[in-house]
Amino acid sequence: IYQCDWSSDVCSSDLTATTYPTATIVVSGGSVVSVTITSPYYGTGFKYPITTVLSASAASLGGSGSGFSVPVSTLREPSYNTSVGSQALYYSTAASNLTAVGAQALFSYTSPVSYNTAVGYRALYASTSGYSNVAVGGQTLVANTTGAANVAIGELMPLSYGTMNTNTTGSYNVAVGSQALASNNTTDSNVAIGFQSLFTNIGSKNTAVGTSAAYFQASQSGTTAVGHQALYGVNSSGNTAVGYQAGWGNYGVSSGNNAVFVGYQAGLSITSGANNVAIGYQAGYSITSNSNNTAVGTSALYSNNNGYSNTAVGYRVLYNSN
């Protein structure tokens, strides 16, 4: 059986490839009953176009009979697939329920496992067997190979930073917004919603909602940041921050963990202090490396940057305490 050139659709037996496709041919009563491609060849630039017709004379089969002429479209044709754009679904022959819209969307997909949606230039380009992924935007999930059940909505920005564009095997992640989860590679179960949210993340089970929320969170896990630049400069685990610049930190060097900061700039200055709770407008504003403090109320424990195990409840209570 000859292979056809994808670009010209001209069949030739003189190909440079060392691996050729194989087929199972069932003959009964001197006639061919069925022909099924059992091992397609996916060499660079070659595949079976769906319009190709495989044919062989009876003599070439080593006997007499009718020979065969079978359109590739009838052999293991993928079902319920949609491809729009140059080289979209380029290598897929066996999968079903795939949607690829955009040049080279789902370009490398070969697995029969299905249910991927890729919309945008090179969206899910490298995916070979990952399933149930959704990628919307230019080069979203472009490096994903086997990662499954990811959702990435955004685009590639200058300097090669995009929405989950470095993810390869990580699964069950959600990234919505340009450069959200831009550094995620192999880790799972993160949610990033907002421009550059969880930008440097390579940890798991983190949630960030808001522009640059948990931006410098790297290899740690179990963080929740909701609000513009909440936990922006903190790289540690078990923290919860809700509010504008709550638990803002210090450009990735802050390592305090197990903290709760709720309110506008609550716990803004945190560095390495642990087990702190600050609830209210600028509550615990100056807490840095000190730990085990509780501040509830507007500007409670505002100036404290050295004291440990303090409790302040009420408006500006212990405001100047240090």
C-alpha cells in the first residue's frame, strides 16, 4: 500500500521513510471484504489525507479476484471532529470529539483518547494524548503533551510569556487571563484567574484570583489569594489573603506561612513571620518577620514589626505597639 504526500496528494512508493503504514485486508470468496489501516505512519510531512483512495489489483495481492479500491475516509475515520485552519488536527486519525480552530491547533495529536478543544494559533500544539483540555487563545497550552483536564483561556504575550504555555504534563489546572500560570509545567490542581496570576507557580493546589495575585508563588502549595496583588511577593504555603494587596510581601523573598490576611493592605509588609492573622483595613500593616500575632480592626497592630504573640481587637488598637 502506497503512502500519499500530504502537500501534493500524489501517491508514491519511493519515499525516504523507513517506516511504512500497514493494513489488514480480509478476503473471502475471491473478493476483498474489508481493509483497515492498523498502523498509520506519521512521518514528517506525510499522512493519509482523508480524500486518498487505497487501491490494489488482484494480481498485486498474489491471486485472482476483484482487488480493491477503498477511500481512506471509510477506514477508522475519526468521528465528531472539527478542524478549521492550516494543519489543524494535522496528525489525528483515530480520535473523536476533537475541536481544533486555528493554524496548527492540536497539530500533534495522535491518541484515540479525545474530548479536546483548541481555539487559536498553535493552541494545544504539542498535545499527543492529553484529554479533556480546553485551550482558547494563541499558543495557550502550546507545550502540553499528556496533561489532562486543563482549561487555559488567554494568549501569548511578548517575551514568550503566555497562558499556561509551558505546561507539559500538569493536569486539572485552570488559567484564565494573559500570562496566568505562565510558568506551570508539571503540577496539578491550580486555579489562576487574572492577568499574571500565579505567574511563577510550579506548586500545586494554589488558587489566585486577581491581577498579579500570588505572582511570586513558586514551588509551594495550598495558597489562596483573592484581590489585586494579594500575596504578590510571598512564596510559602498555607496562606490565605483576601483584599487589595493583602499580604503583599516582598517580591518573592517573603516566606511566612499559615497566615490569614483579610482587608485592604492587611499584612502588607509580611516577610518571614508565620501564623499571623490580620483582619481589617491595614490591620497588621507592618508585620514582617514576627509571628503569632492577631489583629482585628482598622489599623490594629499597624506599626508592629518586631513583637510576637500580640492580640489587638478594635479600631487602631495597639497602633504604635512594637
